[in-house]
Amino acid sequence: MAFPPAPPQLNTLHLDDLAEGSPGQLRAGAAVTGVRVTVERHSPTDLTDARLDGVRFGRFAVPELHMRGAGLLEVAFEALDVPVMDAAGTDWSDAHLSGRIGALTAYDSSLRSIHFMGCRLGFVNLRGSELLDVQFTDCAIDELDLADARCRRVRFTDTRIASLELPRAVLADVDLRGAALSSVAGVGQLSGATITHDQALQLAPLLAAHVGLSISDD
């Protein structure tokens, strides 16, 4: 008997009654706590090694966002418009994101209790990252690279993924039933995921090739 995958456990954000912050607070190494900020710039924003705790961004529109090594706890990014987000080695806990990111580089990161909602994502590099309790809702993703990632309680709902990369990934309670999949690399790593019957039929040639099975009606 098959059991349904355990759903992500997403914590509620408590981001009301925040003080009004200033974009000037956002700089490399800064500690920003308990504020709401709107950011609209024509120049890159550098949050490298910054610490954000209890921050709501009502809008975040910049050409580039650099935040390698940053730590984010209870943060909401609303109305994102960021062509390039460099977030390698970041530590995310309890975050909501919505909007558009052209290229998200977040390899070797930790994502815990994260909700991507209504996001339009180009290339997403999560190689070697740990994803725990992550939800994608109503998202469109051109390429999602999860090679070497460890994913537990990750769910996709009403989400399109043009290309999914899974080499050497480790999955547990990953729910792909709400994802429209166009291409999957590393189908041998799908153990620990749940898919629909239609998805299984779509992936059958790739799964057969993976185990060396020839399919012929002749």
C-alpha cells in the first residue's frame, strides 16, 4: 500500500507591526531586524554576509542582488523583480517569495520552511543544497538544478518545470504530482518522490533507458 508523501511543514510568518526601514540599511554584513522596506534601484544591491530577521520587502526591484553567505530568518520578498540573484551558501528559514527572478544561484544553501508563490523563475541552481519543508505554488521554472541536493518534504502545486536536473539528488517525501514536467535528467534519483500515473507514462522511456530496458512491439 502506497502512502501519500508527507506535506511541507511551513511556519506562519509574523511580519505585522514592523517599523519602516530604509534601503540604506541594506549593505554587505548588515544586521537588519524588524522592518518593512521597499527597494527599487537601478544599481545592484549587496547583502553579502548580511543577517535579515523579521523583514518584509513590499517590493524588491534591482538588476542584481548579491547575498552570498547571508542568513535570512522570517523574511518575505513580495513583488520581486531581480534578473540576477547570487545567493550561494545562504541559510534560509521561514521565508516567502513571490515575483520574478531571472537566474537564482543558491548552491550549497539551506532552505527550511520556504514558500515560493506565483514565482517566475528562469535558471535555479540549488546544487548541493538542503531543502526541508519547501513549497512551490503557481510557479513557472525554466530549469531547476537539484543535482547533489537533499530534499525532504518538498511539494510542487500548479507549477511548470521545463527542465529538472536530479543527478545524485536524495529525495524523501517529494511530491511532484502538481508539477508539469517537460524534461527530467537523473530519473534514477526519483526514489522518494511521488508522481501521477500520467507522469509515470511520460517518464517511462527515460526510466527504461536508465535500467537498460528495451521497449519494442516487433
